[in-house]
Amino acid sequence: MDVIPENAYKWQFIENKIREITGEFGVSEVRTPVFEHTELFQRGVGDTTDVVEKEMYTFNDKGDRSITLRPEGTAGAVRLFIEHGLFNNPMPIKTYYFTSCYRYEKPQAGRLREFHQFGVEYFGTQSPTADAEIMELVMLLYKRLGLKGLSLNINSIGCPVCRKEYNEKLKDYLRQNYDNLCDTCKSRFDRNPMRILDCKSPVCKDIVKGAPLLIDNICSECSDHFEKVKKYLEAAGLEYSIDPYIVRGLDYYTKTVFEVIAQNKNSNNTICGGGRYDGLVEELGGSSTPACGFALGMERLLLTLEEQEIEIPDTTNVKLYIGSMGEQCSFFAHKLTHQLRGEGLSVECDHLGRGVKAQLKYANKIKAEYTLVLGEDEISTGKGKLKNMADGIETVVDINAQDILNHINQEEV
């Protein structure tokens, strides 16, 4: 997906907010490659998921090794955790990433074949405080961005032990309606029956309405964990709802799962999903390490901000445009521009040899906050008029970097 200059500031604003909040939570950035060995996603994401079965971009490289463009961020982050021995560091390890992801699916609003995720992964703690904290982090991000009408929905899908028993109960229930299931759900019946609960087919959704609920069949340990997660959310003042049908689309989840739903004018969209995955590190070759995390789609977040008519401030405006009349004055303007940039000021000057009128028109288009035009008189006297474009007030300044900078800084106070 292309991001043009007129929209780039929106991405930068959100990324800066994310870096601000992750800093407050003590979460550090990691970066992973665009492609990994295919086996990583088959083992980590799950070979019965839609992502692995239908959506991955997989091919053989020149060494005849099967590699895949990453379809999501968690598996790569876990591989990084194992490969670089982060398990030797003090726990918990708290990481975040911005990453591009690739899935072969039908493009639609907020869903692209190349898309971008912001994700957070906590390693080395099985405490329910961690489950609650990652939800607190993402909800604080949405609050600072100004989003309204959000609902935090949570569930527990138990551990492998209680989930195995539940799968048998679910299959017993579904067996009586097996012939009415869609072909995809029929293929899931033996391999991963819980995924049927997440089917979007109206017929399948109607069938599962009477199915036994996993949250009513989790073991005492999982139940105790879930109760504590709820208490920590309440302690943080976060409202939530229990949705027993949340199972998430990836196989690695255990115990806590959650989604954030945005209630917009025309539709309700899931804008974040996550939960706990205590067995994934071990599944991918590491030692047993509990973990939890979430991911949100950046494109879908931007779309939600737009639907809620939340304007993102453009903080990329040029502070000063230095115009010039003639080649000699252009040399001086270029020198002054370079000096002011060295002082940390955002400055532009002419690169097309335009007349002064055209230069000032350009300065207005790029939303320069101040202008300064240099001609022979200004160069000979060492004085120029610094114009505030907001109110039109002109101030005589010495044509040197320090005096110009002082005047701009004084007006900003």
C-alpha cells in the first residue's frame, strides 16, 4: 500500500503516540524480517487456520527452502525471543513492533493483502496482571487518539487439558447438525471444532447458538486466572463485557482472549485482538515460557478514526520559508536555510528559480508559519522582515540564524 506525503503525517502521529505509551509501560521495540521459514507459521499460527491454509504467501527460494512472507507478528517475535536468548534476561520481557504483514485474501475496506500491524508481546509471566496490562495499554492508546464507542470483550478459552474435554462435548453437539455445516466447518469438525464457533456463515452461526460454552467448561485453574483478570481490569477502571464466542483465529491462544470493537455509524469492526499463548514459545523450540500479547491493524485504525471524524493534527508544517530575489540572494538564502536547520528549525527555500510572488504562493501552500524574503536591500543592510503568516504581522530582524531563531522562539512562548 502506498502512503503519500499528504497522509504520512497521520501514520507518524499514531506511531509517535504508540512510542509514547509503550515508553510509559516500559515496553521496548523489536524488529523482525519480512520473511521466515514456512514451518514457523505452520507450527506457531496453526496449520488448521485460514491464515495457513488459504492466505499465506509461500514460495521456495534458490536453495529450495520454503519461505513465507509474515502473515502476522507474534510468531516472528517468539522466534526472535528464542533465537537471541532473551529468556536469559530479567523477566518479564515486554516488546512491541510495527510490522508489515501479507495475506492473500479479498481486499476490502480495512483489509488489504499488504497491511501493517502494531503489536505487543509480553514474555515470562503467567500472572493475570499481564493480561490486564496489555488491555490497559491498548485502551489507553485509543483514549488518547480520541476514539469513542469502544467495547472491550473478553473470554477464556482454557488450557489444552480442559479444551480437549470441551472439544468432545462440542463435537457431540455439532454432530446432530453436521450435514448443515458449511464445507469449511465440516473440514474443521475433527481437526479444530472450536473454529466452527467463529464461522461467519449465517447457518453455522445459528447452529452454534445452542452449543455448550467453553467458559462454562474450563478447569479450576483457568477459571481462577480469568476471575483475577477481571478484577485487575476493574481495579484499572476498565469496563468490559464477556463474550463466550470469542475464540480468535489463531491456534496458539490459551486462557485469556479479547477483542476491541469499534461501534461506528454503519458497522461494528474488530480493531484489536489478542490474549495469552502460554504454549507457543515451547512449541517453537524454546523452553516453557508463558506469554501474552495483542495486535491491531494500522489501516483499520486509521479508517476508524476517519469514520469517527477524528482529525489528526498535521505537525509537519514548515516553520519558515526564506524567499529570494535573484541568484546572489539565492546563495545567501540557501546558506541561511542550512544554518537554521542546523539549529533544529524546519526551513525551506526556493529550488525552482521562481519569482517572489510564486515563492510566497508556494510558502502558503506548504503552510509555512513564517516567511522572510531576501533581496539586495536586505542583504546590504543585514535587516529583513519576518512575517507571521497567521496574523500578517511583520517584525524587523537581523539576517542571521540566531536572531531569526530568537524571534520565532519568543513568539512561540
